[in-house]
Amino acid sequence: MTLDIDHLRRWLGRTESVDDVAAEVPLKALSATLDRDDGAVGPDTEVPPCWHWLYFLPLHRQSELGSDGHAQRGGFLPPVPLPRRMWAGSRLDFLAPVRAGQAIRRTSRIADVRLKEGRSGPLVFVHVHHDIHAEDRHAIHEEHHIVYRDLPQPGEAAPAATPAPQNPAWTREIHPDDVLLFRYSALTFNGHRIHYDRRYVTEVEGYPGLIVHGPLIATLLLDLLRRQLPAAQVRHFAFKAMHPVFDIAPFKVCGRLEDAQTVKLWAVTSEGHLAMDARVLLA
């Protein structure tokens, strides 16, 4: 494998724009998937924070997919020659509401491509900035962080885990069965096989079970906040994936108010490891 970071950095500044409509049916479907009872969804219903991930779906032709179910590399994203690809985290600013029925446009830009050496080998971080406009009004700014890494070597020790925070004010246990993972993959048109192909994820990528989507965990964290503080208006949301979550055991989403405008949210694996660390600023 040749990893030419100078070649990959040629993707810096590359942009693409995608148009869509904030349709109602995906909102109803995600509400059902999250086991919510939101009542009627109609024109002008406000799209909850991070539910915009239901739109701008990756509509690659079947012949354009790689062996992992993602699009073959070298299109908008740089062709990083490392087999594991993960959503490492995001920072989002919610500037104006997105409402059902609105015409929406996402403009994306490759903001950074960086090589680091980790304990298990090279890591390539790709940072993508997304700006979403709803009816020509700037609604969301998102910084999306993707990490690429190699497969583990035989006998390689697992990375050290971070203990989860204690004393949450709110806790909800999630049972991530393969139906939940399938429904979220279908809603986001995510073909990545680590979320539904047990043979692939265990035999090729070496994980113990299906991996719970990072954005699904982030959505469940915000859903916990909505259940506890239904009137809260999210102005800023940042999260970082800390440890993978698998479908072989339940996990928990937790949270607490730090002050009148700051909410700490986190996800905990069944072993008590910190799976995702997040922070919300309220309007």
C-alpha cells in the first residue's frame, strides 16, 4: 500500500453542491425508528437537529460501489488507501430552521486532509465543511470529520478505552438490534457493510459485531435531550466518537445540564467505556 499524502492533499478545496427537498416521509420514518410518538408531520414541520442527515443521500450507482459498500474512492473525497473508514465526529451550528417541504441545498468543501501516525499505524483525517441553505437562507454549518485507518494486525492490543462520566441526570438504555441498524442504514441510504453484513464486519474488518452508526448514536443523544427538554432550541452541537458500539450488547445514552445553556451528552458501552462525547449549546 502506498500512502501519498501530497497526492491526497490535492483534494483540498474541492467542492460539490447537492439539491434536495426536506420531504415529510423520512421525518416520519426516523420518528418511528427512534420509537417516538411525534404526532402529525406536515408542511412547515421543523426538522429536528441532525435529522438533515436524512437528505442529500449518496445516490451512487451499484457499479460505483467498493467492496465495503461505500462509493469507490477518488470522487469528491480523496482516495485514501486505508480500509477502515469511520465518522469520527462533527461540529454543527444551527443558524435557522429547516422546515418540511422546503427546497434545500448543501454545498460541501474539502477543508483539510492530514496524516498522523497512531499506535496502530497511519491515520488519515479528512475534514469536510457542509453549508446547508433552506429556501436560500443559511440554515446549518457542519464540520464533518472522517478518519481512515488500517486493519488491526494479529495479536495487536485494543486501544485503551476512556471511562464514561458518572452521575448523569438522564439515562436511556438502547438495544441496538440489527433491525434498528438496518432501518437507519436504509433511511440514510448507507451501504457501508459494517452496519448490516455480520460476516463482512467480523471476518474482513475484524470487529465482534455489527457497528452502530456514529450519526445514529449522535441522533439518539439529541433525542434524549428532546425527551427531557422538549422546548430546548439547539444552537450548537459537537460530538466525538471515542469507542465503537456493537449490536451484541445494549448501550446507554446519558446527559445532564451543565448550566442554563450548556448540556453535556455522552454514550456508554455495556463495559462502561465512553463511546461518544458530546456538548450542546442552547439558544
